[in-house]
Amino acid sequence: MSRSTDTGNIIKPWPILLVHYTVSALTQLLFVQILRTYMELAAEENAGWLRVFGDSRLTAALNSIHRAPASKWTLDELARTAGMSRTDFAVGFREVMGVPPITYLTNWRMQLVKRTLANGASVSEAAAQVGYRSESAFSEAFRR
């Protein structure tokens, strides 16, 4: 803290720190309130992506899907990633995300293909990047 002979020029850093921490705390509080309101008002199928983070086991499986969408994921492998039984994983995932795990995986892959096609890739290139071994396999998944 700096001092001068003129009491009007004394620099007091603590009010600045108090304002900084108050603004920080209020920002965090506002963010939490926005999330709570979103969770209350969002349709069930739209809130799953946020609710999944409340379960570390489901989050592990979801992270695996997002890190390696081209992997040959099966329900058994995803359940193992989550450290759950196949049935508990399938039921829990569907309850939280609103769709079965393999449906989620297929939908995610389709979103990635859409993005890749928009960037100028061919259908076969886009399909291969997300794990479809042929255009016909991709076409079959696309029709579903």
C-alpha cells in the first residue's frame, strides 16, 4: 500500500480486490442459475447432454465416443468403458440421453459426416472418417 502526505492520495488496493472477488462470485452464481433454469425448462431430450456429466461412468463412455467416433463401438465395449453391466449402461444411458447408446453414436457420426461434407469432402471420405467401411454401410446407416 502506497502512502503520501496527502490523505486523499492514499492508494487502497483492497476495494479493488473486493470488487474483483465479488464480481467473480456473482458471475459464478449467475452461471449456475442459468444452468438450473435451462435444466428445468429444456425438453427432456435436449437436457441429456448436460445431465450426463452428473454420472462419471456415462461421461467416460460419452467421451470415448467423441474421442474415437470411427471405432467399432459395441454396447458391450461402451458398457465396459463405463465400468457398468451392459443392461445398466443401456438403461442409464437411455434415461439420461433420451436415446440408446448406439443410436446416439449413429446420430453423432451423422453430424460429423454432415460437417465434413460441408467442408468439401466426398461422401466416401466423410463416411470413412467416422468409421463406415464403405459407402453402402454409410448409406444403410443414413437410411435408418
